[in-house]
Amino acid sequence: MRIMGFLALIPASVLLTAAFFVLFAVEKAAGKGLKTFGKFVAVLLIVVAAFIFSKGVYTVVTGKCPMAQVMQEMCSLMPGCAVKK
């Protein structure tokens, strides 16, 4: 399950790339309101990327994948599920 932590780098890097291009576009924008909105969107993208990255680090360090735990709980509620705890 630790590999899932390393796979979290992919969406985090995509979000950081999107934030970079949003900030790049903000510099070319003319309106003050548009610049403020663009900076807000960029900060939001960076915060979400940091959250995803921190979950990836948690998964690598502990070996517990939060998504796998949720899936196991959901599977235990289903009568015909083959995967049990």
C-alpha cells in the first residue's frame, strides 16, 4: 500500500502546475478583481496540493492507505463481497 503514497505525487504536481499557470495569467490580467480572484484560485490549488501531498506522505510513512480502509468498511457492509477484514 505504500506505493499509493508515491502515486499521490502525480495529482499534487498537476495542481501545482495549474497554480503556476494561473499565477502567470494573473500577471497579464487587466482588472483588479480578476487578479484577486486568480490569486485566490492559485492559493486554493496550492492548499489542495499540499493536502494531497501530506496524505501521500502519511501513506508512505504508516503504510495505511485511508482509501483502502474506507473500501474495506464499505465491502464489509455488502453481503456478497469477497474481501473481508
